[in-house]
Amino acid sequence: MRTTPRGLMAALALTPLLAGCFAPGDSDANGGTGSGGRLRVALAVPPVQALSPYSNDATVLSKLSVAEGLTALDRNGTAKPALAKSWKQNGATTWTFELRKAEFQDGTELTAQAVVNALGHAAAATPKPRVLSDVSLTAKADDADTVTLTTKSPDPVLPLRLASPALSILSAKAYGKDGAVSPVGTGTGPFEITRLSGKTKAALDRFDGYWGGKAKAPGIDVSWIADGTARANALRGGETDIAEWIPTAQAKLLDKKTRHEVPSVRTDSLILNTGSGLLTDAGLRAAARKAVDGSALVDSVFGGYADPAQGLFGPAVPWAAGKRVQVTGRTGAASAAEVKTASKGGTLRLATYTNRAELPEAATVLQQQLEKAGFTVKQDVREYTQMEGDLLAGKYDALVFSRVTLLDTGDAVDYLASDFTSDGVYNIAGLKNAAVDKAIRAAAAERDTARRQEKVMQAEAEILRTDAVVPLVHEKAVQGIAADVEGVILDPRERSLIDVDTRLK
């Protein structure tokens, strides 16, 4: 089984990505098809917006190799060619990308104008994709195969940004007049979505016109199973070949040959609402931070498949620990008496979701810790797609949240900008803090790799100082893979799962 190197996947290396000189992809250029049957895959989080790339559904498109961007991330976390075969930077804000010969699954050709159209729709989407939360991007077709991209301000990690699944290039047919975007039959990847059945199932067939060669599996049958125990049971019972995100309580019940542990860039945190409700009071947020103990979750909830949180970035981001900045200047915590008085005037609304089996149990432990500190707590636990709108609207005081910190671009700055800046599109904490905004902007503008990392950690300290987020644990993902499957990608960023080489033996 092919796996990705563990520590290297989380590294941020800007020098190689800016060069734009890479060999073509690793797929079978001779188009070998293998002898296996269709792959059966059980995914955890049902579609929010019919697999629109502008929603959290975007990663499904990359996990199943349906759609591609101009670039992709290699095993070291740097940008490599995808639909763009090469690129160069012309100035501080201008880049030129040369396209490869490729076609969309609807039979139309990949052209520079198709790229302009796709990126234009992404930039105009409401709300913006998280990956564009801190950048203004325009595209212009120079000729049929050349695109010039311009950013309003310097963006030294633009090639990384373009690898985001949210910036997948789809054919013109994908974009409806009402703003809806459909990847059904409109991508460029080796697998084409042929049927999407609501939020429960999807069928994908091999796209034989894929520029990188024919996939070895003839197709993929996807089931969305929100319950983690049910996913594990489906694998054990032979009903699925690949089951993602096996709950830690179920992991040791799997045969060792089917259990695969992956150090993850996922951090579980308690997000505290600074914009509305009980915890707009900084002293109460500080009291909540002092009350919770993430280390208590490592064994009791995660069965050892986690590490106590050191900050927003964990062991799978190897450069973070050596550059971490001490957090100073926090607001003093409210006393137990003050907490009890405040709680008489309002209940702390604690939310989490069922898609990750450990989170409801973690919420129960945290509720006990918060109540011991004097808070009155009421839980709301639902499936994620049912509550995302309420989360973004600030209808909860606290959220037990699991976040892949390097998901959108592989660059830590993008995560910080989308989740913690005043105009961040995924700012569940409702944080509006000038010092945080300034620190994140400084990191975003830095071109040098080492200094960029240092500024990321300075921004982390500014964020933690506000008590808008309390890191709890750094997870280790467990993926369930049947013994007769090979070529599954074990990706710490959770972007990739199946590609042209994945097949039944």
C-alpha cells in the first residue's frame, strides 16, 4: 500500500513552489486499467451543497479525484503541476500559468477562457470560498493556453492557494445562473460523478479521457454514513472497501491489516463566541479556558489516538513547536462567584456535531468541567450540515470543533485568515481584533519561508491571547481499508484518498 510520508506532508516550503519547475504527475501515462472492480467508499460528512466546491463539500472532489485545480500539493506540501503544466511570477502581484492539454468530462476542452470563467465564479461567490478570504484574485486569458492571474496585493503562496479543492476548474456547464455550481460531469479528474442521490449516495465512473491516464478502478460507489460505528461495521462486514475516520473506540476492533493510523494536521478546539452571547465578556472566556483540560480527553475519549494540544498547530506541522511564541497579556479570569452570577442571567450554549464520533463525548466531558467552574451549560448536538448556518450566525456560545488546519491551501496563513480575521468567511468565533488582523496580514505578506512561519506563530499567540479558541487535542486519524485494496492515499491533510492507482487487488 502506498502511503504519504508523515512529517513531511505538513511542511511549508515556499522556495520550490515559487519555481514552478516540476515533472508531470505520477499517474500511469500508458493508461493501465488494472483488473479490479468498483471501489466502495464510506465517507463521514454528507454533502452540504450538492458537492459545490464553494462549500465544505470541496474536499470530496479531491478525495475522489473528480476535479482539479491549476496546481496540486505534492508529498512535501509544495505546489506541483495539475491543470497548469508550469508557471512563473512576473512581478509582485502577477503570475502566468501555462495550461496542459486536457478535457472536461462533458467533452469540452480545457482552455484559458474556461479557467478565467471558473476562477471568476469562485471570486464572485457569496460567501467567498475560505481560500479567497484574504486575497482578491482576477484572471485574464492571454491566449488559448495561457492565463495571467493578478492579486490586489502580493501573495507569495498563490501556487499553493490554487491547489485548493475550492478552486477546482470546472466546465462552463457547471455554473448556473442562480450561483449554484455542480461538479456532476463537469470536472477534469480520472473519475466522473454520474449520479448524486441527495445526501446518501453517489456513483462515479472512470473518465477515460483523463489527461493523466486511465484509472485502475472502473468506478467508485460512495455512501455517506454519518455514524462512525456504522462506518466501521460496514468495513468489518465487507460492505465497503474504504471507510474514513474510524472512531477511536472502534479502531482497535478492526483487524490490524485494515487499520491505518495517520498523523493529522487536525486540531480539536473549543471555539468561544466573542461576537454575541454570554462569552462576549473576556473574563468569562478566560474562566472557560481555565476550566477545560484537553489532556483529559486523550485517553478517555480518543483512546490514545491524540496528543494534548500545544497550540493551534500540532506535531504533524513539524516547524511549529520550535517557533511557538509564549502567550502573554490575557484578560484575567472571572472568579467562580462572577461566573455563577453571569450564568444566572444566561445559559452557556455548547454545540458540537455527530460526524466525528469523539466530539459528542468530548463535549460531555467539557460540559462537566465548565459546570464545575460555575457555568450553566446546555448542549446541542446534531449532524454538521444541520447546524453550519447557525454556527456561522453566532447562535452558540461555544463549539467543540475539529479543524484540519492546513486543509485549504497547505499554508497556515490561509487557515488563520478564514477563521480568525474580522472579515474571515469561517470566523465561527466572531472575532474582531485589530492586533490579530495585523499579525495575520504580516504573515500573509511574508515571502521568506522561515520568517513566514515565525509570523504565523506570532499570529497564533495573538489569537490565543483573546481566548476565542482553546486548543484541546491534536488528532491522529484512523482510516479503515480492506486488505484487498491497494493504492489508497493516507494524507495528513485529508484532501486525498483515491487516485488513478487505487484499486482492488
